[in-house]
Amino acid sequence: MPRVHLLFALCTALAAGCAPPPLPPEAQCFAAATAQYRGPWREARRIEAELARGYAIERTRATRLAPISCHEAGRRGTCFAEHRETSLRKVPINLEWHRARLAALEARMAALRPAAMAAAAPCGYGARAALPPPR
């Protein structure tokens, strides 16, 4: 039984070592302060990219069975394994709807920005919190 505990402790230590390091306290503070602002900001950037391209990109994931060679009971044969595929395709967009949605998001971001900046000010970012978001 002690081997099981040792193995469990070793696996836990290895898994913890693979985890990314935690954010510094300033970055955690800033992330918490701007959480409500970042959602609309990301959506606006996605819509801007789609308007610039003229189409959206739809990601489709499919799982299918793929034949592979295998050995069972000393004999060679064919087995089937799951194979996951991701495909991307261009999808036309409604330009008017996207422009209206972008305008609504920009208005929402303008309303959320003062509260986010005020909440981010004590996080140690000082003047950087007053800068407009990067484009």
C-alpha cells in the first residue's frame, strides 16, 4: 500500500509542475477589475475581424472511425479507432447586423470603461489603466 501512496504523490507533484505559474497579484487584480469589460471587447474584436474579412469562419468538429492495423491474438488485422477532425469553412455574414452589433458593443464598452478603469487603478497599473485598449 505505501507504494500506491508514493506513486500518487509522485503523479500529483508532476501534474502540479506542469501547471502554468499563477498570475502575479497585480495581474489578478487587473483581470478581476476588467472582467465585465473584456467580454464585450473580445466580441467587438471578433466582429471587426469578420467585417474586415467579409465572412465568418465556422469551426466544425467531427469524430469518425478510421481503420488502423492491429494485432490480436498473434494475428494481424484491421481495427477501428476514433479520429477527430476539425474543419474550417467560410460562412457569409449579414453586414448590417454585424455593424449594428458592433455599434451596440462599442456603446456598452463605453459605459463599462469608467468603472473598469476605476477598479483597475489601485492594481498598480497607474497610467496604463487610462490607455485605450489595444487594437
